[in-house]
Amino acid sequence: MAMKRFILLLIPVILLGFEACKKKTTDEPPVDNTNTFTVKSVAYPITKGALIYIQSKDNVYQLETFMYSNGVIIDTSGISGTGHGLMVHFISSDTLLAPGTYVYATSGAPMTWNEGLYFCNVDFARQTGTIGAIVSGSITVARNLTNYVFTFNTTADVGPLTGNYTGKLDYYYGDEKAKHPFGL
């Protein structure tokens, strides 16, 4: 009799357990937007980065940054592969990209950016996919010795472009891969 009562009590518990394991279709937690950018309401992953030193004059440095997905390859021969990414041309007071908020401007002053591109589903060999311009807004940069944090609050040619990237950047000097100044 005790066993029968135990089984009868166990059935509702099992049914509740199955109900709790069902995938929820509403009230899902928000998607983690770290290392993605969003344009036209679609989020694209960016998992790697590169910082390219272009030139300097009077302690003002021109640097290009790329943040891109796993299928994209950036090396001393250029860019290839397939995937998504961002490119921004920064004007900085530091060869490693000074931390702070950069605003769009064509003045060439430090703490500005003057050119930006996004690319989505691009196959560089076949020259297919979408490439567009980032035309205004601000980009916040934070840095410690090993990682950068970028926060994009910008506007592209098709509307808002937002995103975040946290991670290391491969460091290039012109068209050569350079050793990071701190050996990282």
C-alpha cells in the first residue's frame, strides 16, 4: 500500500519535471550580444580583431581596426575568406589606440574616426555579399595590456549599427605583422 501511494505521489512530480524541461517560447532571456554587431536588426558574430598602424605625424596616429568572424582571414597579404566584420579608421594619440570615446569627424584630430565599413556574408574570392559604410556616431574603446573592448553606437548607410567586441587584436605595422609592443 505504501509503495502504491509513493508511486501516485511521484507521477505529478515527474509530470511537473517534464513540463519544466520544455523549451520556453516566450520570456526567453536576451541574447548575449558580446562580440557581435547588429545592422538591419540582424546580429553578426565577430570573434577576432586586428590593429594596423598606418602612419603618424606630430604624435597623431592613424590606425585601422578590423573585427571579424572566424571565416575571414586578415594577414600581410590582405583580407580573404568568407564572413562578417567591421573596419574603422581611427585617429589616436597612441600607437595602440588610446582608450576613450571616438566620434565621427573628418578633421583628423585625435579621438575621432573618419571611415568605417561593415561587411556581411561576404565571400572575398567571389566578391559576393554586402559591404556598406558606417557614416556617423561614436565608438568607445577600453584597453588593458591584453584586451580591447569596443562599443559601437553608430549609424550605417542602412540605419543603426550597434555592437560590441572584447578581445585581443593582432598588431600589424603597415603591411607587416609586428610584434606587439608589450610582447603580447
